[in-house]
Amino acid sequence: MPVGIITGASKGLGRALAEALAARGWDLVLDARGAQALAAAAEAVSAHGTRVTTLPGDVTDAGHRSELVAAAWKLGGVDLLVNNASALGAEPLVRLEGLPLEGLRRALEVNVVAALGLVQEALPLLRASEAGAVIAVSSDAAAEAYETWGGYGASKAALDHLSAVLGEEEPGLRVWAVDPGDMATDLYAAAVPDDKDPRPEPGSVVPAFLRLLDERPASGRYGAPALLESR
């Protein structure tokens, strides 16, 4: 069975993707900071009959990252790494003039530094896989300038660039930065609590991620809405 690591898997897109992969027979290592929510997600994912290891913790902790990769190795290796865990930098989001620098550091640490750290930890196993792939969950804020989204967008732009370089340096892997588009998630609600417009559920964009795994296009940046529209 293929093995995947998904960070930020207790809710939202991470959980939806975990359930979809488990339904396809993937064994999974799931991470999130909230142990209770992660346990609930694991129960739902395990219902598909695959092996699921949960490790509550913070991806900025190097020891925790090592534990995630070690758990995947026990399941057979790493065929897919999904860097989904994210931090906003401020909740709700604020203009750059008021963005706490500690918040910016946190966004960069979670969204960029920890993501690269986990890639570095998992690279030997990804290279050993016959179909190793890395997915970096990006954002349209990485490519477009939206008021109040500067810190978060900058961190995702940096993640996009790291992913692009990794794709060049690791031609044997597939490295995809994926903009999932607007979704109804806790992260978005925390970012813009006054926005009451309905947003698509995270599960609605999961087929775009599955398409990447099925078709294995070249490493690069992809938008989930475009992947869905062109099916």
C-alpha cells in the first residue's frame, strides 16, 4: 500500500484529503496540533480499513518532524508528503502596518521553514519510492496582492518558490504547489471572521489533488479550480 504524510490533518482540507486517500487504500501518518480533533479525524479515516498513525504536535518542532517520518517508515516508506499545516500570522488578518512581527515569524516558520524541514527529513524515503510526490498547499494570496493578506501571502509565495526549486533539484519526484481556492475552513474563518459569504467545502476540491496523483503532471504550481474545470 502507498504511504502518505499529511500535516494539519485534523480538519478542513487535510482531513478531507486523508479520507479520500484512505478510501483508495493509502496508509497514512496524520499530524495536527489538537490531539482531540486529530483523534476524531483518525477514527473517520480508519473506517476505510487502512492503517492510520496519528501524531499530535507542532511541525515547527524538529523532533516531531522526525517522528512523522519514522512513523511512515514503519508503515513502509513515504510515497506522498502533503505540507498542509498553515499559520496566518494574525487572527483576524491585519494590514502590514499593524502586522505583529512575531506573527510574521510564526507564519514563515510554519508555512516555509517547517515545510522544508519535513521535506528534508522525508527525502531519502521519497527518493526510494517509485512514485514519490510532494504537495505544498498554497494560496491565491501567494500570487495576488490582497489587503491584509500580506504576511500570509508572503509565506505562501516563499513556499511556492521552494517547491519550484525542489522540483528542479529532484527530477525523480513530482513536486506540486497547489492553490485550492476559497474554502469554508476554520483557517479562513479566523482570517476574515466578518465574511459571511458561503464558501465551498474542502471536500469539493479534493478531486483536483487526486487528479494530480493519478495523472502525475510535471512539477509546478497548479490551481484546484482549473484542474476541476478541465476534467
